[in-house]
Amino acid sequence: MVAAAALVAATGAKAEDTVKIGVNAALTGTFVSAGNTIHNGVKLAVKQINDAGGFVVNGKTYKLEPIYRDNRTDVNTAIANARELVDDIGVKAIWGTESHDFSIAMTKITNPAKVIQFTGNSSLGCCLTEDSTKPGGALHYTFQTEPQEFQRSGSTAKGVLTLLEPLLGYKPKTSVVFVQDDAGGQYLSSHYELALKANGQQTDLIRYPPETKDFTPLLTRVKANKPDVVHIWYNGDYVMIAYPQAVQLNVAPSYFLFGVDPGVWKERNLKSTVPITLSCVPVCWGAPPFQGAKDYFDQYFALGAPKGVQSSVSLLYYDYVGMFVKAMQAAGTVDDTDKIVAELEKMKYQGVVSQVPLYFNDKHQVTFATEVCLVMPNTSDQFKCAVEQPPETPPPGDPGG
């Protein structure tokens, strides 16, 4: 049984009212691989809760009424969608988006209206502080459903280097981070580069423009640095365009492909003669590390969701539908957002994304581990995976957040 379905308190009860919630994420455009998972993760949670009879708040039974919007990977559309969901439809909470600047723009609409916003962007760490999330703060109604970036980067860097060393036959010492040059890429790489240095790497950072298709000139520059590992970040679709070109140019003896699931590697029958590491956000559907995750992905794909590069991202949104319902039940209201937020702030919730209960810190951020997998050379279905726990403190030079 997946977590969200366990929240129902009145099996077979007739719903008397609904609570409207919104989803604002890409179904078209360059972020569609991540965006469609937000839609489908929420859709599964809502289906499980409603099919089981809804949920009871203060003696009254409710069902969730989701309203889905495609932001088309366009910030102006994301803003327009958020205004419609908040001002015209009157949703109580919004899930999305998949892009940093889109999420920041939405907070300027959701917070003044006291609408709770669940977003997976770790780049919100730039702005979520004890002051901004306290009652009356500018981001009091915003919750980050992905760990702080120094935590994710730290566990990822450690996992990648640990898995690669036996296959390389030596301890890797030099790395190039090859990352998309946008707000998200700049924020993520600033933390990841420091995490690599904390793990003994000499690093270089080379950025590619968004929507690049021919990576040859920049990869030739990467090759000139003679790195032990090339780390390709962060949009999985573009990672999978850049990677074959890197192999063709023989850029490095090993690679890390961020946000690419082992399931995609297997489904596409991909093979590599050199060691490849992959990571998922947060756990891999192609190699789920525990039974609860496997059960979740079985039901997720049974709903019709595509087996995509970033399908695992759905877990950054699924658990928080159940958490939101539980907070309404504990607060005894579906309308008083301040009381619901107060319950979210003190809640420990056993979801799917982690084997230990989820909870938000005083900056409205969660913590959980990261799964990293090694693809055995010349195979498409042989993986060695590890669930790496996040570091407790940021590496030198990293302000945290």
C-alpha cells in the first residue's frame, strides 16, 4: 500500500465537498521530462485518496479536486497559470514548478494569497531562510520538497567517485562539470563543484547554452583538460544528447550523467565501454532501492505515466499530497492555511521517498538520501547502486541554504 492511500479515514464514505489543488508544470517545451512527472505524481496520489473514499476533516468528508495546467516551459505562462489557479479558481495549494526562476516567480503570487506551494527546486535554498519562512515572512507558505543542494550534491559526489574508483583502477583526481548555463544550472553547479573538491577533486566548470544540440566545440574543450570524470548536468534530456557526442569524441575515461535513470538505460538498450554513473532524483525507478519505492513506481506507470529519463522526479511531489491532507486533518480545517502550515511545520510523515519519516526544517526544507548507480561496462541491465546519505554540514566555501 502506497502512503497516500493510507490517509483515508472513511472507506466507502460519500464525499460532501472538495478541496481544490493546482499543478503548474511543463507538459510541453524543454522541461517536459520533469514537468510531466509532477502532473502524474500528483495524479496518482489524488486517485488513491479519492478512490478510497476521500478524507475526513473535522467530521466532514472531502475529496481532492485537482486542476492541471501546462506552463509550456515558459515563465510568463507559469505566472499566468498561477494567477488563474490562485485568483480565479481558488486552489488551497499548488505543486510546481520544475524550474528555479519559475518557482520564485510563483511564490510572489502564492504567498500573498496564503496558498501553500510545494516545489522540488533545491535552488530555493537561495531564498528560504528562518526569517522568510516564519509567520509573516515572504515565503511562509512555500515548502521545498527536495533536500538542500549541499546535501544532494555531497551525497551524489561521494557516490559517483566511490562507485567509479574500482572500475577505473585508480582514484579519480580531476573532474569537469559540464552544465547548462541557466539559473538552475548555475546554482546547482556552484554547490556540486564544492562537493567534488571536498571529495578530493581538482575541478573545472564548463557551461553550455540552453537548448544546445551540437556540443562538439565545448566537449573538445572539456577533453583538452584530460579529466578523469566528466559530470554532465542537469536536464536529463539534454544530458542524453550531450553524452553520445562525448563518447564519440572520447572525451574522458568515465562519466556521470545527472538525472538519468537506470531504467532508461535498460529500456533503450544502451551500452558503454567505459564506466558510467547515473543518479536519480530522488530514487531510481529502474533500480528501486526498497520495496515501497518499487510498489510506488509499479502503480505510477500503471496509471499510464511514461517511463522517462526523469520519472523519478514524481516522488518529489507525490508524498506531499498525502502530507497536505494529513495537515488539514490535524488542523481540523481545509480553509485556515495558517493552521495547516503550522501542522506541516511540526509533522513527521512516512512517505515513499524515504525509509525514514519526512519533516521540514525551520527553513521549510526536507532531508533524504540520494541513489547513485554504476552501469557495468558493455551491459545495459547490470547496475551497482548505492543510497548515499547526505552530509550533515556544507563543504568549505558552501554557504548551505
